[in-house]
Amino acid sequence: MILYCFLKQFSFNDLAEVLKELLHSFPNLVMTTDLSNSTALHTAAAQGHVDVVNLLLETDSNLAKIARNNGKTVLHTVARMGNLEVVKSLLSKDPSIGLRTDKKGQTALHMAVKGQNVEIVLELLKPDPSVMSLEDNKGNTALHIATKKGRAQMVHCLLSVEGIDLNAINKAGESPLDLAEKFGTPEIASILREAGARNSNELGKPPSAAKQLKQTVSDIKHDVQSQLQQSHQTGVRVQKIAKRIKKLHISGLNNAINSATVVAVLIATVAFAAIFTMPGQFVEEKTDGESLGQAHIARTTAFIIFFVFDSMALFISLAVVVVQTSIVVIEAKAKKQLVFVINKLMWLACVSISIAFISITYVVVGLHARWLAVYVTVIGSTIMLTTIGSMCYCVILNRMEETKLRNIRRAESRSRSFSLSLESETEILNNEYKRMYAL
């Protein structure tokens, strides 16, 4: 353990000389291990101290055979890390170490093809080329691993070795070409095909039952994940749309409030001014049966109707102005209720001022031209009724479409447990922007 920690801390050039003196005094230190069963050789090899590695191997060549808790020897580690000189030193002391496997059943060659150093792969093949045919616990050869990791240069290197099995089948029933196509490495797939590799189906070896089961589970898992992801994305989009619609709704309410205030002030101004600008003016000289300042048309039925409805329009508009300038509503629901009430009052004020206008026309035009007043009545009534009728038609039609869409969504929610179909979702999004709000 002391020697292991010593190598961990220092990396100066004359480390081998210092270590030689230390081993001369304490020869048993070379076999000490840490909690992961790593020896000083593991540390020296991992840090690339070739001189120290050679010194330790000369002291005890069996150090190369000591595996860590995961079953990996020093050769496994340096083969993966890509230290060629250390690999040569280890193989020169014990060529058979290249055949040792870890707990996954993988040799140092399996580890080397995961890296980038082709020379290490060739060095590992020198003692015994048959090592490339050894399989790990999943039945994968070095060619399988290189293909799976997408190491094209390693595949080239292995294919250059005489006697390699291009069509070895692992326990999942997959050949190297199957893995190349599965993991989307067309370059490696092309290399393998040119070398004569084939798929497992072409070899007359259909996938095993275990592979089929694994593939089925994988497909189900993928579908579930896809559905969950789509459901999440739909939920996020719906939330965003809901927020935008809420903002639009509030903005519409605010606009309605502002518009109602302006219209109320306008109607109040017109109604107030109308009572003082009577046709025929007022009585300016004292006359029997009349009062000074009295309107000449005060006794007519048309004036009485005008006076009543003009007063109604004035005071309703003033009431709306008072409410708008006195009450501040923040909560959306309460604001909608307030706008609803104000809207109905404004309707009443508009109707009142319209009636007042029409009634006064019968006085203005006189008896001989009363047909003009009748025309005004017909035209005004037609315009108002057409406007109100068209608006009611649009609102009712929109409500019917909304009800139809709601029924579709309910039906789809019963048939699909995760999310709506893409077409229905698009229809919902479009209809959210077509929705009409009537007060």
C-alpha cells in the first residue's frame, strides 16, 4: 500500500532509481494492494512509467497476473489507455497474459479495439492471433466490439489478420455487419461488406428467441418513451397557448373597458347637448299657457319621447363613467363580470339615444315631410337589427363549432390514453385562435 501511494504522488524522471533503493530495503512492498486490489504495477502502468514497470516485473513477473476487483489486469488497463511501450513490456514478460479475461469475459484485445491505437492491437495479436476469436460473456468478439464502438481503423486492422471470422454470431444472434447497420455506421458496414461479411439472416441463422424478446421489449420501451415525450410536448404547447389566450382575453377585456368609457363619455356629451339645442328654439317672450325658456315643441308627443330616452341615455352613460373611474378590477373573472354589466348598460344607452334621435326627427322635418322621419326610422331599425342579428349568428355558430370540437376531443381522449392525434391537435390549435368571445 505504501508503494502504491508513493507511485501515485510522484512522477519525476529518476523515479526508477528511487524505487530500486526502496525495493532493495523492503522487497515485500511490491505485492501490496489497495482496496480495489490494484498493485504498484497498475499505478506505474497507468501513468506510463515504463522503467518502473520493467523494474517491478523484474522483481516479480507474477504482478502482471494480479487482477483488480473487476477482473481487469494491468494489460487490460494499458491496452484501453493506449500505452504501447507498457504493453510490449508486459507481453515480453508473460505472452499468455493476453488471453486472460475480466469479469465481463473480455480480453485485453477487447479493450484495445475500443481505443485508437492500432499498433497495440497488432502487438496483442503477435503472441497468439487466435485471441481475436475469443468471445466475451455476450458472445462478442473483438470485431463485434470494434464495430459497435464505431472504430473503423480497428475494423480495418482486424480484417487484415488472416483467419478472422467475419461472420461470427454473438449470443443475441448478431453478426458484425448486423451491429454496423444497427448502430448507424455506414462506413464500417461498407468495409465489412467489401470483406465478404454478411447479415445473420443471410447466413441462415435467424435471431434467437432471446433476441426477439429483447427487440420486442426495446420497441415497446421506445414507443412508450415516444408517447410520453409527445404527451409532454403537447402539454407544454397547450400551456403556452392557454397563457397566450389568457393574455389575449385580458387584453380584450381591457380594450372593451376603455372603449366603453370613451363611448359612455361620448353619449353623455351628445345627450347633454341635445336637450339644449331644440328645433324651433325656446319661448323668448311671455305668452299665455307657456313659460319663458320653454321649448316650442315641449307639448308634442315626439318631444316627450325624446326627453325621456335622452335623459336615460345621459344618466346611464354617466353611471358607467362613474363606475369606470371609481372601481379598479384586477382579477380576470371579476373584470369579465364588470365588463358584462357595463356592456349591457351601454347597449341600453345606445338604444335610448337611438330612440331619442328618431323621435326628434318627427319634429324636425315637420308635418309635410314626415315621410323623411319614417325613412330614417326604417333605415335605422334595419341597420341595428342587421348588425345585432349578424353578431348573434356569428356567436351562435362559433359556440356550435366549439361544442363539436369538445365532443371530438372527448371521443379521442377515450380512445387514446397518452395524447391526441397530430391532426386533432392541429385543429385544436387553429380553433383556439378562431374562438370568439361575446359579452
